[in-house]
Amino acid sequence: MEYLEFKIACNEEYSEILIAELAEIGFDSFLETEVGIEAYITEDLFDRNAFDEVIEKYRTVGKISVEEGRMAKVNWNEEWEKNYDPIEVGDEVYVRASFHAPKEGVAHEIVINPKMSFGTGHHATTYLMLTHQLNLDHQGKSVIDIGAGTGILAIMAHKLGATKVQALDIDEWCVENGEENFALNGLPDVKMGLGTIREVAPQGTFDIVLANINKNVLLDEMEVYADLVKPAGHLLLSGFYEHDIQDIVDKANAYSLTLKDQKTRSNWAALIMQKK
């Protein structure tokens, strides 16, 4: 399946807004560039009307211009190597690709070769989820990462002492990439499920459930997440804006989940909910 490529020039503050909006309509891969973003979607999922609506919504205020193209699946590691710098989450976590040198003195090093998957720590939502994880006891816990992308949050859970880790994603490339990243980080036996949470239907309950997806999916699947959380367990959510927090909290409250902590970064939000 060929990918459609959209090179979008825009004002800097609109890059993350466009990523969020385009992810809502099926785009699954993004690169941030010096002038804006590059966005990718498989031809079969592309909705021209929905795309045009997003672009027109921000064209004037964001000074947007678009260059369209078509590309076969490529060696995404090479593309990321051109654009991907290591990141640090406080003094505790260092996220790098395999082509970067290790860094001494950090508590947790995560190696991510992202291919076309979301989740390198660069986006505010991933950064926020990692930060929440650092503040939550994972020792000996069971964890599931829903919409895992590169698998970075599942890897973080393992690094923090989780003894049972599961992950899933709807995209075959993410599943392949996630398992590669698991092997790079000492989880060779963890296999990522393919499909939505309802399709994969994991058995049992978990101490910690992670879901960094988007607002509409979170609202739709909240009941399923709640059923997966053990009593007194935690649900970590991100993928939505700060102004959407109340909608997410209200939905979670309906399933006996209460807000324990929240963080924001660049207008994005992440929550820790606890099951009563």
C-alpha cells in the first residue's frame, strides 16, 4: 500500500495542532521539519474532504501551504535519523535511537527506532505520559499499553519494574516496530497485539492501564479501560488538549474513575485516574 505524503509549511505554533487534527482523520505518521510538518497516510484511508476541511480551518491564521506527493513504504529509520534528536525527561529518562551514543548517569535509557510509529518522547503527550509514569509505582505491577505506537510507554513500565507488560496497536507497522523496540530494551518475549482494545480483548485486569490516543477514541473506549483497571489501580490518559480535560474526567467518573493528577505541556494534557 502506498503512502500519500503532505509537506505542510506553517507557523511553528500550529505544527502540533495540525498533527492532532490530522491524526483524527486517519494520518498515522508525522515528521516535524524546520518549516512545519510532513504528514503521511495510506491511500485507502485518505479522505480528501476531511483533509481540506482541516487545512482550510487553519490556512490563514497558520499561514499554511501544502505540497502533496506519493511514496512507497521506505526505510523509515533513515528518514528519522535525519530529523530525530535524543530527548531527556527530567534527569531520569534519556530517549535515543540506536544510532545515538548512550548517555551516562541517567536512571533509565530507552532506545527507540521509530519507523512510521508515533511515540518518541518528542511529542508533548508522550513526554507527559512518561512524566506521569515516573511518579507512579510500577514495581511488580501489571501494565497494558493501548495504542502503543513505538512501545515507548510499555518499555518505560518495564524499566520502572513492571513484571507483566502487554501492548497493542491498530497498525501493523506499529506492531512490527514495537516488537523490535521491545527487543532493543530487554523485552524480547513481549508481543504486541494487533487491533483495537475491543478486538484484542485482553484477559484479566491490570494495575496500570496506559492510553495515549485521541479524545474521541478515549471517550468511546473509556468503559473498556475502566473494566481493565484493578480496584485502586490507575488509568493514564493523554492525546487531547487542555480544554478537553473536563470532558475526559466526566466520562471517566461515570465508570468509578477519579482524577488523581494532571499535567499539561504546550496545550496538551495527560491525566492519572484511579479506580475506586
